[in-house]
Amino acid sequence: MANHLLTRLARSHGESIEWRRSLALALVLLLSACADSEPDTTPPRLDVTKAHVSLAALQALSLTQGRGLLSSVENLQGSIEDFLQLPDGERQETAQTAWRSAHEAFVSFTGLPLMNLPEPAHYQLDAWPIEPGYLDTLAAYPDSGLISDLTVDISLESLRDQHGFTDVTEVSLGFHALELLIFAREPKDFVTQTTITPVDDLAASDEIVTRRRRVLSLLAEQILVDLSPWLTTSAPEPLPASVDLKNQQLLELLTRSRQRAMFAQSQVDKLLIAGTPLPSQGHGSRADLSRRVTSLQQIFFSPVELGALFLPMAGSAVNALQRTLEETQGLCDLTDIDDNQKAQLGLLLQMLPDQIEALSQVLAED
């Protein structure tokens, strides 16, 4: 096209000066046409519409899981009350199943970045590892524990005062204190001479059982009381599409996601240490860690798909994060894991916070 234009101009103008002017004009037109055909080098920007969709998906997921957690904790409290009415093996197993469901729901829900549970509140609900002899008696130490210490009042306020009194493993509140009582004790340990209604002239052993029953009931109540404020405020209404979604909102979401990854990283050593886990196997296995990794996968991929927002801007970083999460999940879900795989799992978890931070840097530069 350009050569044809130049030839026509050369033939139609005899004077050299006019030819040179026309040639200059043709060159300008040629360069302009070439510039129009070059690809746009403007870096891709965040798709605000997709960002709203992702945020709405996260809020919906948080709301669904929050409702499930509330229901499972209420079911746990009900199963504890049933067990205390008639302590037997069947009702104990029902309470144990309810505990597993409630704790699994708690771990999954708190893995989502909309649930910003402060550290003190988290410690009251899910402190672990715990010192079993701090709360109740041990076979080798029949007089140990707060339950056996008749100078300690059994009330929710007292249990809060005793929680972490001199050491973080001195646990008297939350899921794992309750776990200890319903998994490590037998039904007979909750049966008094009067079974239901204690009397003033109890024998010493009967008084201990009554205190144990009271602690178990209070712990189920405490978990529900402490969780309720967070379950009712953690999932705000979805933002209307007309609302201007600022980068700062997504940066905060990434920051919280990074905190979740760092928490999972901090847990890996405790989760994999060989020891004597509580009978529920709630810890001492990779189940909780797997659920935390699943929460991160839900945030960045399905169903929230936060990673898709960053794919045009940081495709390699998103793909690297996806590979790391998939490999981590695979190791968490192994039935048996050897030392090399444990080391690999630890390295993968160390990578996750930095990979999420890489996405934050991209957004900060946008």
C-alpha cells in the first residue's frame, strides 16, 4: 500500500520540491498507519465487574459456612445436654460426632478472610495443644486438674480466669477442653449417685463428677456464646454494582488471605509432630491443615475465583499459587506421609504467603 502511494506521487508531480513535499506527507501517512496497527502496550487493569462478582461469591460462601457453623455448634450443645441427661456409650458417640462436625466447620469458616477473628478470641475457642492434667484428673495423678480443686469455683467466669493462667497450654475453654472431656473420659465419669440432680451431702467422688458435668455443660455454652457475635457480623451484605470498588478493599482481602496462609504455616510443625493426640484425632493429623488449604483454594479459585482477577495482570504468579495449593492439598490428603513428604509440605506452606504477597504488589502498582 505504501509503495503504491509513493509511485503515484512521484509520477503526478514534476517539480522536485513538490515531489519532496508529497513524499514527506506520504511518509507521515505511512507512519501513522503503522502506529495504528501496533498492539496496545497499556498494561491490563483490574476488571471491576469481576471484582464485584468475586466479592459477592466470597460473602455468599462465608454466609453459608457461618450458618452451617452456628447450626453445628447448636447441635453440639444439644448433644452434650442429652448425654448429661443419660450418660451412656451411644449418647457419648453422638456427642463426639457432633464435636467433630462443629470443629471442622469452625476451622473451615475461620479460614475465610471475611472472618477476622482476633487472636484472643481464637485462643478462647481453639487453643491447642493443651495440658490435659490442667483441667481434669489423669490416671497417674488422680488429684490433678481444676475439676478436682475444690477451691476453684465452677463457673464460666472462673473458667475464663483460669484459661492460660500461667502457660498457653493451660486450657480451660474452647473446643479442645470440651474434646478432652467427651473423648478421654468414659460415660461412668459423668454419672452421680443422683444422676441428674445433685444434693448437698455428696460424697467427695460424687462432688468431683458433679463438677465435671458442670464444666462440660459450661464449655458447650461458652463456645456458642463466644462464636455468636462473629457469626452475625462477619458476612456483610453484598456491595451494589454501582459502588466504586477500591483497590484498597482487595488489598485488605489479600492481606487477610496471606494471614490465613501464615497461620497454616505456623500450624504445620504442631500438626505433624509425633506424640499422643487426643482420641478425636482432631489434631495430630493433617485434617485441619487440609481444611485450611481448601479454604485458600476456595478464595483464589472455585467458587470465589479471586485468582482470575489477577490472571491478566500476573498470570505466572496466579499459576504458581495454583500449583502450590494443589501440591499442598495432595500432601495433606495422603493417608500416610513420610519424612521427605513432611519436609516438602513444610516448604510448600512457606511459599504460600509470599505468593499471595506477589499478587498484592501487582494490585498496589495498579
